[in-house]
Amino acid sequence: MSLYGSMRTGVSGMNAQSNRLGTVAENIANANTTGYKRASTEFSSMILPSGGGNYNSGGVETQVRYSISQQGGTSYTTSASDLAINGGGFFIVQGNGGQNFLTRAGSFVPDKDGNLVNTAGYKLMGYEYKAGADPTVVVNGFDGLTEVKLKDEGLVASGSTKGAMEANLPSGAAVGDESKTSLVVYDSQGNTRILDFVYKKTGVNAWSLEVRDRDTYSAGPPAAGVLGTQTMTFDAAGKRISATPATLTTTAITGLPGTGADLNALTIDTTKTTQLGGDFTSSGGGIDGSKPSKMSGFEIDKDGIVYVKYGDGNLIPKFRIALATVQSPDKLLPESGNVYSQGTDSGVIVTGFAGSGAFGSIQSKALENSNVDIANELTSMIEAQRNYTANSKVFQTASDLLDVLVNLKR
């Protein structure tokens, strides 16, 4: 056995235990870091060829692994911008240089420009709602992503685009009888307008519905105020069989007198209309839009939809948070700021939304804790210390034997 080889083996062992102690120190230092993933040192033997009665001692090499796929515990807060992921997804964040990264650290707060940023200064990314339509995700890239920005824009009004009307039509009504109810809607400037829903019995189990803009209809000619019509038929149990057209869509009114505002075309859901005995009853199934009001806060649901809350209580969707997954999360490359970038062995980044696939769900007013177990780390620290000392003894013993060999000449 080579004495020099024994010394090199001892050095290899001390270096390996130093690396292990380094990961332990990092884990303990980040035990309270939101979304931090534990690092560990894995050992692999290095064997040298031996023969002829001589043994060549090898050594040991180390590789650092991160338990990125292991979810940490959840702690609860009072901040609506604190977010935790229950599942395998990652938040997509952007640094000052415009590069996108992945992270599990969801401690976001609005900055001076309204962007949601985490403690490391990375901006949360998502897709913007346009014309109230749910955004379409780009599954194989970061194209279309934008900063999730919640900036107070002063007074904001939203015109109505869709709603619902529920009613029970009296089955005992005579042909030609009419029943009427109304629904308040909002024009493009947030002014209120009243739409009258006039139901007229046209035959056995048959009715017609006419939607009128009250002001335009009363000012005449009446036909100008009719925004939409629908015919309905019912079965013997009073359930609606069909409606023509299937969805009631009103016509738009542009340049309303006095304000110049527009009333959007409205899609009205009337599917819950029934024909049963008793009196005519109605209940508005709701209408979107809002009168002018200021932003009073925001809410984020489990699907990652970011709603801006206004003083009148309305919630308007503004963004949808994007999530990402990879085939092998533990092979992602850790970067400063508790973020990760794609590695050669991690697989392709796939983007999507919470509530689908392996992305998981988003929980507001919650944070993911680090997955570090202090008790295990302290145990590993003691083991690393003992093993380092043992390897140093090997080096020291080989050095002493080398001294003996050198002193044989004396």
C-alpha cells in the first residue's frame, strides 16, 4: 500500500466531509427561508486498480443534491399576496435582467409600481385578462407572460357584458297575459340603466321574452328599445324544453344620449326559467360590470386568478398566475435568491395554470416553509465532524509512517 496514497485518501475523505458540513451549514442557515429546499451531500467511492500483492487506496467524491420535489410544511399569514403551492408546480418570476426563473418562495408584496415581488426582488409573472376572457397559456415557453401588477388607477368603471335572469312563469296564465321584471346594468362609463324583461304567454306551455331598454323604449319608437327576444317552450312538468335562440344576446347601444357612453351587447342566461303553478316570481341571477369606484384591495383564488376588489364590492379578474413544472425537479439548477433555472437533466419546462395536471393549487394567505429538519441536520453535523477527525487520523498515521521510513537511514 502506498503511504502517499493513504495520505491522499485521507485528504479525499476530509474534503468530502467538509462538503457535507457545508451543506449542513447552508440548510441550518436557511431553516426559516420561505420555500427553501434542503441540500444534501451524496458520496461515491473512487477505486484504483490494485494487483500483485499491492493495494492502491482510492478515495471518495461528493455530489450535492437538492430535495426540490419534497414539499415543505405550510404556515398561514394575513397577507393576501402570500402564496403557497399545494402540488408540484413552481411560480414563474423574472429578475431585473428580464430572465425568467422558477421558485417556490411565494412571499410576494406589491412594490412602488404595484408589481408583486418576493423578498429577493423577483417579479411574479402571469397572463393578463383582456376583455374579461380567460387567458390562453403558452405551454412550451414564457411568451405572453407579463408582470402581475396591482396598481391603483383611481376611479374605474366596468360596462356589463353578461348576466342571468331566473323566473317562474305562472302556468295558469291566459294566452296574451304578460309578466314583467327588471335588471339594472351598467354602461361603459358605469352609469346604471334598466332593462325590462317582458314575458308574454303565446300558447299552451309557450312564452316569448322581450328585453327592452326602458329609457329608449319609453322615448319611442318602441321598436328601437327592444334589444332582444326569445321564445320558450315547457314540458308537462314545467321544465323548459327549448329556447330560440339558445342564448339571449341583446344588441348594443352606442352613443347614449346625454353621456355618449355605450351599452355593450349582453349575453343573458335564462336557462333556469320554469313554468309552474302560482304567481310570477323572478330573481336576478346577477350581472357583471360596476359603477365608478376605487380599488380597495385584491384577492387570489386557488386557480391563481388575481381579482381586483373595488369599493362597491365587485371583484374584477385582472391576471392569472402562471405555474411551471419539469420532469425532474431535483435536477433544476439553484440560483441566488431561492430561484431555479432549467438544467440539462431537469427536462423541458412546461407552463400552465393551477388546478390542472401536476401544477397543483394555489393557497392565498399561506407560505411554504423550508423542508429542513434541524434535528437531522445537527445529527449530520456530528457525523461529519467525527468522520473528518477519523480521516485526519488516517492522514496523520500515514505521515508518521513516512517519517519512520525516512529515518531508517539514520
